[in-house]
Amino acid sequence: MSAQQELQQLSQQLQELREEIEHLEDEADSLRDDKSEIDEAIEALETLETGETIQVPVGGGAFVRATIQDMDEIIVNLGGDYAAEQPEDEAIDTLDSRKDVLDDRLDDVNEDIDDLEGEADQLESKAQQLQQQAMQQQLQQQAMQQQGAPDEADGDEE
């Protein structure tokens, strides 16, 4: 395989790695957003009391005012389109558990990003070495051509 072909192959591999890193960074952002929402929910559960008036989102940026009738039982999404009514402490524990799962996944994603960035750095280094070698070979070929070419000035003197 020629140096040019190898450089093209390295360039393609680098592009694929960068796309995968970008995808993982998007996933990490989404996980952080989910964690933030859970933190906000936990904070709300810990501070809200029965009888308080709150604004409840109904979608499309619209809210309605509602009065909390009962903070003793909280409806918590369990995943897979299932929800359960739980006492406040249990609901907070469920949310904390979900946050722990998100933390673990975020750690895995960040580790994958670090690994891929390391691979990308190695490929970039290899590509730079190949470019330098190709330039050196080109310079050597030019030098050899200049040494081997007849001197035109000598031919004109005869």
C-alpha cells in the first residue's frame, strides 16, 4: 500500500473515530441532563408540602396552577411505561437509584470517549509520521534528480 493510500485510510479512520466521539459526547450530555432533572425532582420532593400551590407543565410551554393535595404518596416512573405510587422517602430512593445508574453509564461513556481520543491521537501521530516520511522521500528524489541531471550550462559552451 502506498503512503498516500495509507494516509487516506488513516484519515477515514480518524473521521469515523471523531464521529463516534461526537455521538458519545451527545449521549453524555443527555445523561447529564437526565441527572439534572432527577436532582430537581428530588429537591422538589424534599421541599414541597401538602397545600402548596405549584405550576404544573401541561406541554408546549404551558402551565396550570395546582394545589398539592397529598405529599404522602408520590407517583414515580419505573421505566418501561410503568409507574408506581410510593411514599416520599421511597420515591426519593427510587430516584437516587436511577441517578446512580445514570452515573455508572456516564462513567462508561466518558471512559469510551477517553479511549477513542487516545486512538485518534495515535492515528494522528502515525499520519504525521507518514507525511514526514513522504516529504523526506520526495526531497531525496528531487536531490537525486538534480544531481543526475546534466548541467545545461556545460552543454552550451561547446
